[in-house]
Amino acid sequence: MTALGDVLLVLLADHGGTAHDIQRRHAATFGADQRVDISRVTWTLTRQERLGFVRSAASPAHARQRRYELTEAGSRRQGMWMLRVPADFGAEDVRTRVLLAIEASDRATFEMVVSVCLAHLELSRLRAAPGRPDAPLSAESARVELVDAALAAEVTWLQNLRARRRERDRAEVERHSA
């Protein structure tokens, strides 16, 4: 399972903000059904600050809110986390990293995250080694085939994403041409 602290560090790496800003960016990235309660966001940011990964100051726009930004240690941690897919990864680990890379990273990081996730998925497909299609069907062989089909779908999804231009890429091109 993905730790909220690591996700928030990636969102902060793009640009700092208040707990409310980060909560909104989280919901925009993962969908309203994955919305995180503001108290959990605030508690997690406070913990990340105690760990030395973020620093905060009073928000100039909202006197009673704190504005958070990454420290150098936080920047290193979020960069390593994005590229370190755990050995026992699941679909959520891949989805989380890829959606964050789409919304909160530069193009090079996005491509690297997709490459790392693709490598993990392809290796998992090799390890699963589904049996021959003409072999007798059993519950175990059906489970293996289902896992392989899910991994194949994720590989296809990532390959398709890699070829597309992100909204961030378009905005970057427009900024440089203006």
C-alpha cells in the first residue's frame, strides 16, 4: 500500500502549498472518490515536517494556515520513491506513481517512471508464466491467466500513455514560445 506521506511529497515537489491546496491536488490527481480528509493531510504534512522532509511557514494569503514546501531531504526522498517500485508491488503502486508523474513531474521524470513501471510489469508477467492455452483448465490456471491478462492490460495502458503529450507538456511548450 502506498504511504500518503510519499504521495504528498511528490505533490509538494511540483510546488508548495497549504494543506487545503495539497488536498485539492490529491483529489484532482486521483479522483474525488479517493479524496483524503483534510485532517489526515495536515497530520501527514506535520509528520513529514518532523522527519525533515518539509518545512512550513505562515501562509501569506491565509493567516491561520501553514504553507508547506519540500526540503532538500524531501526532494531526494520523493525522487527516489517515484522510481523505486517495491518488489511486492500491486496495481495501486503503478497507478499512483504514473498518475503523479503525469500531474506533478517534468517530462523526463514521467518517462522514467513509466519505464520503471513497465519493466516491473513485464518481469512480473515473465514470472507468472501462464500455462499453454490448450492445457486443461483448473482454478489455479485460471487465476494465473487472470493475473497475466491484468498485467498485459497495464503494460498496454503504460505504453499508450508514454506516447501521449501531457497537459503539462503543452503548457511548457506554450510558455517557451511566448
